[in-house]
Amino acid sequence: MRSYVDAKIEERRVAIEVGAEEAASAKDRVDLSLPGVVRPLGSRHLIRQVFQEIEDIFFSIGFSVVDGPEIETPYYNFEALNIPEFHPVRDDMDTFYLELPKGAPGLLLRTHTSPMQIRTMEKQKPPVRVIVPGRVYRRDNPDATHSFAFHQVEGLAVDTDITFCDFTGTIEYFVKQFFGPSVKTRFRPSYFPFTEPSVEFDVSCVFCGGNGTTSSGTCGKCKGAGWIELFGAGMVDPAVYGFVGYDPKKVTGFAFGIGIDRLAMLKYGIDDIQAFFQNDVRFLKQFP
Ligand code: FA5
């Protein structure tokens, strides 16, 4: 009887062990036919991608990229750019000033990337050929084309024999590389205190092909004009050279300041600048 019971106990023990082993191996078993876990990959923000595109284009024609401070002094943001106190242009660039202890020298959030023209020329003798991508700030009310923080790329080329033709050629080269060869370009006279002559640069509307109309009527992007304003530019005003110790009789140059958010909106058909700042993943995912 006892051997019978021992045999039954052994039989049961083996059954339990085998069962436990099978259960354990079933738990660890990997089903190779199951789909993997998808881990979402991040990507660079569209504005960073556009910066990179612009840097690559200018890099290919001998420009280098420099970086500058977002907190500036009034001297670099205004005075050295030929914008003295009470100049009406300061109204267009409504400025964020930093709250500082009484008596401390004034500081502000730069309203454009142009202060880097001065900082670059102070550091470097001609020839100069730089672009400056960066963030700038203005007390503008947010709407579809305005933000209080936005992005610009400044360009500056100074040498002993730079002409207006070099300027227009460089700008047209950039625009055709960026938008494609079929885009048309034009210059209109404008005014900036730090360039003379100054121009606004327009491109034919990329939404209606420059016709001013689409199949559904007047083009809403260019409002029927067939042209879209892209940026301000011009030949460096000789007065600016006086602030950096360059001899205006010996050097000439050109400068431009491109609004990157609006440029990206044009190229990628985005109709609200706020989309760049809301960090909505559904928007960001469209530009991997
Ligand atoms: C300037 O800022 C000059 N520094 C440009 C320049 C540089 C002229 C060098 C000559 C030589 P303006 O204020 O027009 O110019 O601004 C340039 C671009 O910034 C505009 O064409 C527009 O695309 C963009 N911009 C201006 N304000 C805003 C804003 N609140 N939100 C988004 N983009 C803006």
C-alpha cells in the first residue's frame, strides 16, 4: 500500500513540475508574429528645418553662419544701426525692455537680427560674408501673420567692390534655390535707416502662380496682387561703417533681414503663424 501511495505522490509531483515548467515557458515565449511597439520619433521643428535649408544655400555661395545674443543693448539694436533715440522707426519695432535695478544700463530683447551686423563688423575686417539665424521679439499683437516672438535670418556681405548687382544676384539666387526656378522676383523702393538704397523684395505668389486668381476666385493669400512681400534689404548705409571703424570710402556691402516664419508659411502653405508656437503634435508631425 505504501509503495502505491509513494508512486502516486511521485507521479503527481512530476506532473506539477512539468506543468509549472510549461506554464513558465509559455509566459516567456515571444510571439514573433506580433507587431513591435511603435515608439514615436521626434523630429526637428519646421522653423529649424527652414533655418537649415537657408544655411545650406548661403553656405554654398561662401557665407558662414554666426550666432548672437537675444538680449541686446539699445546701442546695438538701434543707435549703431543709425536709429537714434526718438527716430520714428523705433515705433515700428515696439520693444520689450528688461526690468533692471535703477541705474543699470538698459537692456532689451532684440527686435531684429540686424544688431549682429554691428557685432560682426566690430570683430572682423572685410571681407565679411555672414548670415545670422535667430529669434527676435516685438510687442506685436498675435494674429495670423504676427507673433511677439518670431525668427529672422540676417545677411551681411561687405568688401571693397560689392555692387547693387551682387546684391540682387545673391538674393535672386537664394529665392530660386528656396522656392524653385519658376518663381518671379521684384524689388520695390523702401526705407531702413541702416541701408541706402533700401528695398522690399517680393516674390510671385506661390499659391496662385502670380496670376492673382485661383479656380475659386481672387487669391486669398496675395489678395489678388500676384506678389507677396518677403523681406527688407539694401546696400549698407555708409553711416553704419562709422560705428564699426570701417572706411566708407573703401568698402561697400549689402544686408537683408528675412522673416523666417512667413517664409515657411509661404513655402509650406501654412495660414496661421501661431501654429509654429502651439506645439500641437498633429501639426508638427506633418513635417518629419
Ligand atoms: C527688419 O527687421 C530689418 N532689420 C530688416 C533688414 C535687415 C532691412 C537688413 C535691411 C537690411 P522688418 O521690420 O520689415 O525689417 O522685419 C523683417 C521681416 O520680419 C518682415 O518682412 C516680416 O517677414 C517679419 N516680421 C516682422 N514683424 C513680425 C511679427 N510680429 N511676426 C512675424 N514676422 C514678423
